[in-house]
Amino acid sequence: MTEPEQKDAPHVATVLRLASAMQRNAVVVTAVVTALALVAGYVLRGVPGLIGALVGAAIAGGLGWLGTWVMARTARATPAGVMIGAMTTFGAKLLFMLVFLLLFQGTTLFDNRSFAFSMLAVTAAWIIGEVVGFVRTRIPAVDV
């Protein structure tokens, strides 16, 4: 005897489609901004600026990716569960960025300003990419 197939709730496909589109657009925008941050860090601050920009971009990009990954992994939860996951991840991203900024404050491994500004720029780029991806999917956010 075979088990009956369990169908996903109607919102699951929508959340997965949104997460994919948001992540795809965010990666493209983030790659461009990361390249600009690396060039700016090197031109303005030399090799320490390049290293700082690289570390800042990597941390911000990784934290940005985490948000859409959590969104995709919680897609099969209730819509409220997806929102809780997204908001928790957003709060955790802010907290981790603060921790990294405080942790590397005053370091001599790389330029602090390049690190901070590249982290800020890449975070903003990731958020803009997510918004663009969300809007381009043309999926109503509220189901009536």
C-alpha cells in the first residue's frame, strides 16, 4: 500500500518563487557593488583598504544570503512562520553586523573604514536586490 501524496499549502510555491527571485537579483546587484567597493577600497586606502572591503563585503553578502535561505527553508511553515523566520533573520543580521563592527574595531589587519563602508554598501545593495526581485515577480503580497 502506498501512502497518499501530501500536497503543499498554496503559499509554499509562492514563497519559494519569491525567495529564488529575491536571491537571484540580490546576488547580481551585490556582485556589482562588491566590485566597486573593492576598487574604491584599493584606490583610496591601498592594500589594507582592499582587504577591508573584501572582508566587509564577504560578511555582508553572507548575512544577506542567509535571509533568503531562511525564507526558502521556512516556506513550508505557515505564512506567519515564514514572516517570523524572515524577521528573526533580519534582526540577527543587524546584530551580527554590529558584533563584527565592534570585533574588528581598531584592528590592524585591514582598513576599518573600507571594511565598514563596504559592509554598509553591500548590505544596502542586497536589500535593494531583494526588493527588485520581489517587485519583478508580480505576485500579490496579500491574498484576498
